[in-house]
Amino acid sequence: CSESDLGPISLNWFEELTAEAPP
Amino acid sequence: AVAEQLTPVLLDGPREESLQLVSELKDSSCSCAVDVGTVWWEAAGRRELRVVTASESTVSLWEPLAPDCWGKVYTWHLREVPVIQIVPLPDTCNLVCVALGELEIGEIRLLLHSSETDSSKHSLVKTGNIKAVVGLKDRRLVSSSRTMQEQQVEMVLLSETGGSKDRQSLMPPEETVTAFAEVEGMREALVGTTAGNSVVVWNLKTGQLLKKMHVGYSYPASICHRAYSDSGLLFVVLSHPLAKKSESCGSPAFRVVAFNPHTGQSTGVMFSCLPLSCAGRQGDVWDTAGAAVLTSGAVAVWDLLQGRCVAVLPPGPAGHWALARWATSGAGLLAGRRDGTVHLYRY
């Protein structure tokens, strides 16, 4: 899978989504 | 490249030698087996893998007596509510978890037995209209249950003695959760599938619902089995009990789908299709191996990363296979018949 298939990839997705999601 | 990857790779003749029969156990008192599984058991300073079999009203624990011989250690009798399934608790010792109910799961119980004191008990962990349950590492149990008004998703931390040490609510999605899967190597992440055909991700430590990503309408009622996080992507193994046959792909039993949790976009990575002219499936996944019982009474095994069917156990003269479960810790495949016969295969 490449970035063009799935958009920009973040290695720290779990931490980033935790910071963004409602508590 | 993606289209090429989606083309199913099926061997003309699956290699049955990838499964080696290790032993057979037969519960002669079992009239109708409903599930089979394995559990780690520690007794007299020795830790060994034991087999658990379940009928509607009994759950039996089997210990290895010799390399190819099993003996029944104990039977719990559960006469009030029928047993529906054994819930595997990975890396947990001396605890058997079962789901009971009529058509849906109504309660989850833990079964304990001490051969030293010859005592046994079962304790109630959860009641309600339970839609999905999964056992996770470190004695954690997550379930979703539904009332008319709302859905509750809860993680229970189990004690060694079968009690509930702590409970943590997880934020429920709007749609009913139909299955859960642990994320390999990420202790605090949990994945679920919903009745609306989405994959959702939770943070188990905070209870937050982090993301909802759609699976696609071509694969209704997808069920998640396992997930792996790698290089910023979430790879989820889904089974598709209701997906229709297509000319390009055949009938998909399992699919590995890569999700980008950052954007919510997804793409199919690998198909594992039913062998030709086979139908129906009820599957189980361990690591990167999938197994399913087909309506013909055969058991099929796939290498999910290669999308290849690597073995088929045909129904024998003694009857059809009705159950296929992976033993914990990669100890092999358990195939069961309704008459209580269980074959343990090395894979």
C-alpha cells in the first residue's frame, strides 16, 4: 500500500487520535 | 498492482500434509458438542495446555495423559442456561470463560476448578443482551450489550480467582458492535466491527472511541477476527459469512484490509477464498492462519497473508466437522464433530 492509495500515513496514529478524540 | 493483489490465489490441490493429526479425544457422554478450545492450566508447579469441550449443559476439561491420549479431569454442569460458546482468554491460567444464552448471549461466566482441594465454582461476570465478547491478554474481557435505549461497551479486569477486579466503560459507537479483535502488539488498542459494516478503534486505557472507518457495501456483515498495526497502517482480518460470489474473486472467506487510521481510507490487501464449489463458512483466526467449517462438513485452512487455501480436512465416514478452532499459543488446530469427537492437528 502506498500513500497515494490511503492518504498520508502517520506512525503515531494511536497517540494522535487519542489526543483528538472526545474524552 | 492492487487489482493484481486482489486476484485470489488458490492451489488446485490444497496440501493436507500441512495438518498432522496429533491426537483424538472423544466425549462419549456428549450428545451435541457446541464448542471446543484450549486453556493454560497450572497444577503442582506444572503448566500445560488443556482442551476444553462444551455441550449445551456441560463444560469439560481434558488433560494430556500421554502424547496421543487425553483424559477428562472435570466437568462443570450448567443446567439453567445453555452454553453457546467458549470464550478464549489468551495467556490466562486456570480460568475457563463461557458465554451462555438462548439465541443470544445472556450471561458470561468464569469456571474454576482446583484438583488439590477438589473444589470447583463458577462466577457470573456479566449479564444482559450481549452482542459480542472477546478475551484479551492480561485477564481482560470486553463485551458489548444492548438495551432498547443504548449500547454499553465494557472491559472487565478479571482476578486470578475468577472475580471482577475492575470495570472500565468504553465509548459505544451508534451502531451495534458485532465483534471485537485485539490488535497484535498494541496492548491498549481494540478493534471492533459494527452492524453498519464499519471498523471502529478504541483506546482501552482511556475508553475513547478513536475512529470509525467504513468497510464497504460489497461485504455485508463483516466480522473482525484479528488486527495488526504496522508502519502506520492497521491491518484487520475480516471474515465475510454473507459475501456473495463474484467472478473475479470467488467467495471470500477471509480478507485482510489495510486501514489508514489517520485518514479513515482503506484498501483490500489479500483475499482468502473458499475452495472451488464450496459454500458456507464459520471461521476462526490465529496469528496469520484462518480456518473455517464449510457447509459440506469439511474444514478449510488458509494462509491469510498469501491468500492461499493450504489444507482441507474432508468430512470423514464418522461424520461432518462442525467446529474449527485454533489452539492458544499456536499449539495447533482443533476440529470437532457434533458427537463429541475432537481431533487435534499440528499446523
